[in-house]
Amino acid sequence: MARSFSIKQIAAQSGVSKATVDRALHQRGSVSPRTGRRIAQAIRDLELQQRASLASGRTLPIDLVMHAPERFSSLVLAALLSQINSFAPFRLTLRCHIYEEVSSEELQRELRRCGNDSYGVLLKASDHPLLQSTIAELAALNVPVVTLVTDLQSSERISYVGMDNEGAGRTAAWLMARWLPAEVQTVAVVISSTGFRGEEQRMEGFIKALSQRAPYLQIKAVSEGYGIDSLTFTQTCTALEQDPSIQSIYSVGGGNSAILHAFSAMNREVNVFIGHDLDEENRRLLAAEEMDAVIDHDLHEDARSAFKAILRFHGFLPEAEDETASSRVIVVTPFNI
């Protein structure tokens, strides 16, 4: 790589003499290990600057592929758009492919289309073997995939960006155990679908922590509502019919107005209601004290991390080994919205 730069350039970048650089590059005489590392770092810095200069002014298309309710996808999109201009001089453009209802086969076709000219893919989707194999196809084409909010751990994605989902579930369990009386009752855990690994991790963390802190509380899983109001209402009503002891809700996957509507339709009261994501619906429900808490995380932080991961993959930004991909978990109540 040093052949791309003159000895004069490397010397100026490293702060050592041209003669020392010449000795290091051509192994003529001794150079201390410390000086050798300085020269090697200087070459890496020059390479990075060269790549960034080549990318400057070029349009770098990044594809957002999401399977999520509109109430959540709109939050993610707004966060991404708010951060995209902060990466100047790189000209990032976002191409959006967002679905409320979609099959894995349709997502696979969309991802394959991204392989034509994309610089990277931001993906929120269920953990399906078809998608794992398609991510491998994109990796072979040098198109990096970053998973958002929910991970595909066994895939060849380059990074996961989002909260510590298991930790978020434990946080919800701690709140639930503190707020409910020490008596037998059932807590319903409502998830979009068992295919979303992030939601499964939240539920696993919740169940494990609740069994330790409040073993008298039973768990009823409610799934396949996909965060869509009509489906979530139906699934919640079915669960309430099956278990008359359900009195509290941990909503992992959204559709919270529909959940409350189901309780109302069944003439049932909610003792404690904990949900996720500070979207417009949840803000309204919190303000009305129809929800007790929302577990949120900084989507702007996620957006920055996702863009950085793609730019680093292409060598346009330096590596940052100390940077974590997990965003902070924030507990929001009616009093700190």
C-alpha cells in the first residue's frame, strides 16, 4: 500500500525523516519498533484520506429494508434522515423499502435488487433462513448489511445496531415486579411475531428476570399480531378469553391502543402496562396515563452507528474498537415524556 504514496508524503504524515521512512520501507538498516508502528499508522491514515477523497462528492446509495408497523418505521426513518447530512463530505442517499406486511420471499427479492448498486443495507426483518442466505449473497458482492433493532445473529451481517434487548426485557420485569402486588396473576407478553429475534430476546430477558423476582406471576405469550392494530386486537381478545387472570401487559411489539381496546371490549381492567418505543401513539397513551412506562432507546444514536458501520466497511472511516453498537435503554413515564 505504501507504493501509492511518496516517501515525502509518508514522512510528513508520520513526522519522521525521509531517510527513516526509506529504511523502513526497503528494510535498509534498523528502525525501532515504535518508529515502524508510526510509519505503518501514517500509511493507514494516508490510505483512509485517499479513500475519503475519492468518495467525496460521489453519491453513496444506502438501502433501508424494514418489516415494521408504520408507527415505528416512521421513527426510524426520521432518525436516519436527521443524521445523514452529518456525514459530509460523503453524499449518502437513503432508498426506502418499508413494509407492514411482507413475506420472507418478497424481502429476499428486495434484498437481491439492492445488490445491484447499493453501498450498504440497513435491515429490520425476521430471522429467516432465506434472508440469512441472501445476506451471504450480498456479502459476496461486497454489499454490507447492518441489522437494526432485531438481529440475524447467524448471518453474515457486519453489525447489529440497537438496544440490548435482553437487558430491556429485564428492565421491564424489574418494573413489573415492583409495581404489582405479591399475588398470583398472569402477565401477558405481547410480541409481533416469534420470527423477530430482538423481540424474542426481550421476552426471554423478561421471563427470566420475572421468575427470579416474582415467581408468583405467570406468563402468557401473545404473538403474531405483527404490531398491526386489527391483528393485535384479535390475538389479545383470544388470550383474554383463554386466561381470565391476565391483568397486566408487557407489550414488546406495539399495537398498544388495540391491546387496550381488547381489554375494554372484554370488560377487563389493566393493572400495569409497559411498552416499547416513544412513538406518537405511546406518547398519547402515556400522557393519558393509560400506559405506565415505555422502554425507549436513542434511534439517532442507532442511525449514527449504522451509517458509521457501512462507511468503515468501505474504508471511508477509521476503525473504532471501543465503540459499542448497543444504544442506551431509557425508561419513560407519564412524568418525563
